[in-house]
Amino acid sequence: MNGRKQTGVTRRDAIKQLSAAGAAVALGGGIIRGQGTDIVIGGSPVEIVVSAVSPSTVRILVLPIAAGAVAPLPVDGALAQNEWGGALARARAAAPLKQVTAGNLRVRFTDTPPTLHVETLKGDAVQTLTLDTTTPAMKFRLPKGPLLGLGEGGQQFDRKGTIDRGRSGQGGYQLRTHGGRVPIQWLIGTDGWGLFIHQPLGAFDLSAGLRAAGASATQADGGEGLFTPMMTPPTPPGGNQVNAPQAVPATTMAPLDVFVTASADPAVLMLEYSKITGRPEMPPLWTFGYQQSHRTLEGPEQILDIARTFREKKLPCDALIYLGTDFSPSGWNTHNGEFTWHPTNFADPKQMIDFLHELRFKIVLHVAVEGRTLTGGVNDPCTAPPIPPGRLPNPQGQPGAWPPERQVSCYWPAHKPLFDIGVDGWWPDQGDAYDPTSRLNRIRMYWEGSQLYRPNQRAYALHRNGYPGMSRYGAFLWSGDVYSTWDTLKAHVPVAVNTALSGIPFWGTDIGGFVPTPELTGELYVRWFQFGTFNPLFRSHGRSWQLRLPFGWNRGTVGISEWAGYGGGAGDPPPEALRDERVEPICRKYLELRYRLMPYLYSAVRECAETNLPIIRSMWLHYPDDPIAVARGDQYLWGRDILVAPVVDKGATSRQLYLPRGAWYDYWTGQRTDGGREVERPVDLETMPLYVRAGAIVPTGPVKQYTDETVDGPLTIVVYPGADGRFALYEDDGKSFDYRKGDWMGIVMTWRDANRTLSLSLAPGSRMRAPMRRTILVRVPGSLSIQSVTFEGKPVEVRI
């Protein structure tokens, strides 16, 4: 051992440290080398670095060494911070490194094969990372129960037993039914651990151990997964990853950055993940209202007629979204990627937007851009030669290839003229060919760039691609160009759950499906609309788009048919299905329900920002000790208290679902039933089963036509007796960041079931917002009795 002093640490001190925690311990940033042979991983000597993110999370870095120098870890923007204090241990020699304590966890090293054992201080196994001396692959332990997370798309629900290539974009697993793939390398073991492989990106074989044991994913008692770093050949400029070359396994060792977290409490695991990649930012309130997308436009009269129809029919709606030209023959702009308005549809863009604003609609525009890299930030200087905001012109002067490389600071200013005339939000499409850092740069660009022009307003952007850390920029994601089939609707329920668990809380799908098929009837649209009501993103969109209007099934016609060029069973619905008078009133029912529940939903959004608990919640999050609940991917919790069981079968007359332990109330009838069992709920077309747990406190508001409409109506609190409960109602201006300065109101509601008393108090750090005197109605389900209470910020109680 080298006996010289290391940054003020004596040889004697070092020996004491080594005897307690193993050799090669970092002291003040130095390295005490052991006498063992080099640690070799993937054919390369490496340095292993162990550090603590928190008492529950440990970070393990495996860094290749070349010519005596340690390879740096690339910075991709995914992490909330790049360092978490100093290293607890560094090792380059195999034999001396034995163990190191990191908070409540301990990391032990064994060298045949090189393996890192993460366990609690009691010695309970958390995770085992087995490395390979000749390849960059890594094995890890699978849970006894379901394995969740791993981003949007792919095989569902339990990831065990599957093989995932880690491919991002529309070219992933079964786009038709499962949607686009956003691989997030955050895996949740439902027996109490989380594993985040920050870098490199790779493929997962979650079935090898199961195959060896001859067991199915549901039968296996644990097992072993394999992570293989992948290299993706460069995609040509303008290429789409659907047609891009397949990624191939890496043959050389790249820096490996792994986070392991442990807790029996799922809420702790979710919070720990947010410590790694950041907590979600709050989007504006209006983004949780209904959003109506348009495709091929027939001129300004149609644009205005649709807007007027929503208001005249009193169908709540907050945003109108317009697609770009080229993806449709007649959109909002001249060509995809360009920022000039279509002269026929928007002859006077400002006048049109002003009129739509008068009708209290927000305006969202589709923006398409491709390339390989998008570098830097909005505040950087633009140093690139001038290029058009869209595609490079070809010799005929028409849009040609996309520029392969762009600087954010050069591209973002093209958006400013649209901000100047009042555009409210953005729909960034395409981008599958971008590298991961560029995908995150684009997401960050829309959040930070919007604030350059509107400094105290929260921004809205609906993205097609994602990456870890995207929730720090309030980003929405939708599931891509899926087909209008019952199988698609069924697959999207577990997709929603796993996406939400993966740090992407603001998610939704194209209601009705993007590519029409003969399965797209009024029944399928209604069932999808019901599901969409309980997605964070509530948006209808798709080809043959007029059938995505809640009132689009009244006319007996498709309108403009837009499925030509698609295979796989694409086509328009049969003529006899095009007039279905049931659709509009059912859509109205669910639109009004969404807006009545907005106080509950927006409070869940705030809770998400504080705790990283998503709005769509796996049953595992609140019932981790119930194996039946944990394994259910066909239902979920909406916030803490409302259980949602989407109807996904054609012609269904009943829906089987599972109620966890405790009492539950049918939302529609108020009937109480005991949980801990399967129930069969009869359904008709207008009914999607919703259950509320005993002890829940659910605030509801009056029906609004848009989220910031002033309506003369009280807040109603529905208390579901049978257990004690608590709810924190959250309210702010819904627009700005003033809540960070204390301009928000929280009402803490506490239900004591034994004496049937509801207490209301102002949350610490908050203050009353106008109106300063509030009348609140309180009731229980199934009772005609309503109590009225006045709340002015001082604690009050009401007995029911």
C-alpha cells in the first residue's frame, strides 16, 4: 500500500478506515490503492466509486481507465445534480475492496465474478449487481413480485419475462397497440427496491433467469435480469427511427452509472427517484382541461364553427390544437416545421387568435422538427450560420432535408412571433432520430424558452419523445400513432400505469386512436373518452379527425377521410356506425365530471410536484402488501382515493375488478361494499366503474366550461365514512410561479370517523385567496342531508 499522506490523512488513519470499510477508500478525494489485481470489467480496467445520494439510495459508478486516466461520465442533463457529496469509496484493485456503508445501506464487493451486493445494515438483500470481465453486460436481481416502471410502451404490465431492446420512438414494440416507446431505465421491484441505470442506455433481458428456472413470469420466485449496453448507429439527417438501423450490443466498456434505492414504502421509492432526476414542475391549470385537436382544416369558417359549437352546446373545453401542414394537406402553417401561417385557414392570425381567446380557448400549435442533435440552451449565444427555422430548401425552393444539427439558441427565436400574437402552447412532434441529450434539450427548450417571453407564466408543451428528467420541465407526453382498436385501448391501461411510475406523470393518449379502423365506432370512442377523462392529458386526436369531436357522431359522415396509406387494418368505420346519438350526451357527462373533479385533480398535481407520486397510481403504491392489488395492471388509482376500472371490451355488460382491503363506495350509486375481493360491476355504455375508498375526502366544484371560468357555486366536499381520512386541497392562480412566493391556499381537511367530524384548517405557509369568505357544502354519499360551513382561514369543524 502507498504509505504517503492523502490530503491530510495519515497512514495510520487510513489503515483504521480500511479495516472498517475495505481498501481503496476515498479520503478527501484521494485514492488509497490496494495490493490486489486491477478490477477488470468489459475487458477494461475500471475504477468503482460508491457514494450516497440519501440514507436510502446509493450510487455506484464503474469508470473505465485508459492510459492511467479515468473516463469521465458524460453529462446528459437527466440528473437533478451531477454530484451528491464526496465519494465514500473508490477502488481500482479487486481484493482489497470489501464493503462500505452508505446511509442505511451497505455495499459489499466480491471479485469472482465482480459483484456488488447492496443490502440493508441488517444484512437483508436489496440488489445484486454482477458484472462481467469480458463484456459490458450487467446482471441484477429480479423481484419476487411484479417488476414495474421502465418507461412508456413495451410489453405490459409486469416487465418480468420480457425482452426490451431499449429502442426509443415510434419504432419500438408494437406501435399499433402499445404506442411509442420512451425507455426510462428506472425499474421498480415491488418487493422494496428501485434500480436506475442512468448510463449507458441499453437492452434488458428480463426473462433469462425465468427461462432457466422453467417458470413463467408470474410463477417465478425472483430470477435474474440482464442489462446489455447498446450502440445505435447514426440515423441520417431527417431520418425517422422507425427506419433507423437497429442498435447493436456494445463491445467496449463505457462509464456505468447505477443508482440503487431501498424501502418497504413505495412512496419513499418514488421520492428517492425524484432526488435523482428531479421533481415534477407544475404545468398551468388549463392544461388539465379538455383539449380538442384538429387535423385537415376546411377554412376559417370551420375553425370558428367548431369553437362556437363547443360553447353553444356547453361542452367544456380549454384548448384547441392545430396540426401542421404536410401531415395534413391543410393545417395551421405552410409546411411542417415552418412558422408561417397557412394563408387560407389563417388569413389574419392575430385576429383569429383574439377571437378564439374571447371564447376563452387556449391555442396550441403543432411543431415538427427532425435532426440528429439539438445542443445548448435558450440563453446561449447563437454561433451557427443562419438557417431556416424549418427544413433546408431544395433546388426547387420547396422544403427539403432537415438540418442535421441545430443550436437551441438559434432555433428557439423562430417561435417568438407566434408568442407575440398570443399562441398559448406547443405540440412538438417528431424527433425520434434525436440523440437522448437532444430529446431532453428540446423538452427543456419549450419550458425555459417560453419563460424568456412570458417570465412568470408556466408553459405547456405536448411531446412525442421523452427522457429521464423531463418532468422537471412540466412536460406532457402522449403515446403516439396508435390504431383505433379495442386491443389498443386495453393495452393502454397498463401503459398508463408504468409510464406514471417512470417519472412521466403528465401523460395521455389520442382518444379514439390515431389511425382509424372499422373498429372505431361510437362505443369504442365513448369507452376511450371515459378512460381519457382519467388521464392527466385529456385530448381527442386522430385521422378522420371529425369523429374525434364529442359531437362528431351526430352527422352520419366521416368528414374528410385520412387513413389512406396505412395498412394493418386501417379504414373508416362502417356507414351504419357513423350516426350514434348516444355519444355526445355521454361525452358531456364525462367532460362535466372532469371539470367538477378539478379541485381534486389539481390537488393531486400539487402532491405530485412535492412527492413525485403520480396522478395515475399503480395499486402497488398504496397496497404494497396485497399481492393481488400489486399485480393488477387493468385498473389504477386516480390520486389517492378514486379507483378507476376502464371498460375495454366491446359489448361489455359488466366489469370485473379488484377492491383492496377496507370499505369502498360505488361513485355512481353511493353503495358501500367491502373490499379485499373481486367484484363484478354491471355496466352500460355510459358507465365506467369508479370506486372511492372509505376515509376519502373528495372536493368537487361546479361545472365550468373552461378551468378559469368564474362560476357562482360553492365547493362541495364529499366524505366517505368508514375510516379516518385526510385531504389537502390546493389552490393557486393556475398560471404563474407566484405560489413559490407563498401565493397559494391549502385547506387541510381531516375526517375523524369515530365522532363523524370534519375539521378544516389553513395549511401552514399558505393564505386565503379570494373569495376570502367561502361557503363549503359537506355531505356523505347516499344522503340528502347537506351541511354548510363558512371557511375564512380559521379552523372550523362540522359534524355529519
